[in-house]
Amino acid sequence: MHSCHDTREKRILNDFTAQLIDEFRANAGQVGGPFENSRLLLLTTTGARSGQPRTAIVGYYPDRDRVLVVGSAGGSPNHPAWYHNLLADPEVTVDLGLFTYQATAVVLRGAERDEVFARLVEADPGWGDYQAQTTRTIPVVALVQRPGPPPFGSSFAEALKTIHAAFRRELSLIRAEVAKSGTLGAQLRINCLTACQGLHYHHTGESTGLFPALLEQHPELTDVIAALQTEHDKIAALLEKLERLAATPSAEILPQIDELITQLNAHLDREEAELLPYL
């Protein structure tokens, strides 16, 4: 039987979580206070008993074509409710603040779980502290986006703004992580490489799809597109250098991230100013 003290603590925690979720939704995925510059997402599962949608706010890590979440529950003896829910039904909704998508939850097992958890502990020793507090094996879950329409908006203009905002935020998070860590561990290298890969794919798609289509309809954009393509080439060189540095654990990478952020933000601002009126 729970004591009154336990019930009161649970109510306070639930209230805090609800406020955090409200703040997340009101600010496109950004929150302040102790969770500022944290990687957070809203994970909506189907209640194993109720069959109703249940939303939790959890930290996450990029992992190439998937994201990772950890069922730490603060080191408590029991798995979090969302973990039990996704065991019963692995089809979930992921909300990153800027966009939402449907995903399949895959629980990592055995050697893969241990390897991934070790690199997450390297990135944030708090995970190891939580594991030390409990006899259960803290689960690591991969959220894999399901095939479907792009989750970026109802128009090309909205999609472009959303994608740009996502890249701005991602690089800002990476910079904060690298600055805080002081070392480029395995998970931070994956964060960097995932962002580099995403930017490369985005710019390749623009160069081979969006830019030629705009030029065909609007020849007056010739000089603008040429300037934007030159910026793509410069950013590609920066990405290549960043990828080389990210492959070396001892590399001094922060100045390179700062240079990429400066050049990329200027490029995204120019692209939006010049192209959004035509989209």
C-alpha cells in the first residue's frame, strides 16, 4: 500500500511532467530551466490496460536513421509505464516539437543493448548512476520512423522552414553537448555524423530537385540559385571536414561546429528570403 507521502510525491511528479509537456508543445519542442538544451521528445504509446493514448516526455539520442530512448525511470525498481505500453503495442507516435511522425519501437537486446548503453553512459554518466540504483536492466529502445508522407508541413514553403528550423536546432544541441562534454565520445560522434548526413541529403535534394524546378519556372532566379549553390558547395566542404574530425575521438571540433553554424545560418536565412516567395 502506498503511503500518503508516496502519493503526494507521485502527484507532484505528474504535475511537473504535465507542465513540461505543455511547455514543450507551446514552444515547438523547447523548454527552459534544468532541461534547457536537452534532447526531448514526446512519446505517445497506447496504454497496455486502458487502450488509450498515453504521452510521456523523454530524452533521446540520434542514431543515424532512428532515435534512441532509455527506460531509466530515474533508477526506480520498475520500468516506466511507456515501456510496458510499447511492449504490448510497438506502434508509437514521436513528436520532436517541430514535426511529428509514426514509428515502430524496437527494444534492443543482448550485446547491441549493452554496446549502445555503454556509449550513452559515456555521453551522460547519469545513465550509469541510474543503472547502479536498480537490479533491473534498464531498457534501451530504438524508435524507427515508419514509411509515410513527409511530416514537414502542408506546403513546400512550410516544409522548407520546418527542415531549416530542425537543422538549426540540431546543430545548436550538438554544440551545447560538445561544449559541455569537453570530449568527443562515441555518441557525440554519432550525433555529429547524423547531422552531417542529414544536411548532405537535404542539400543534394535541393541541388538536384528544387533548384532546377525553380529555374525552369522562374529564370529570373538564375543568379540567386547560383549563389545558393556556391554556398552549398562551401557547406559541403565544411561538412566533409567535420566528418573527418568526428571520426577522431581526440579532435578539437568545437571551432569547426561554430564555423558550420555561422555559415549554415547565413545560408538558410538567404535561402528563405530569396525562395519562400516562390514556393
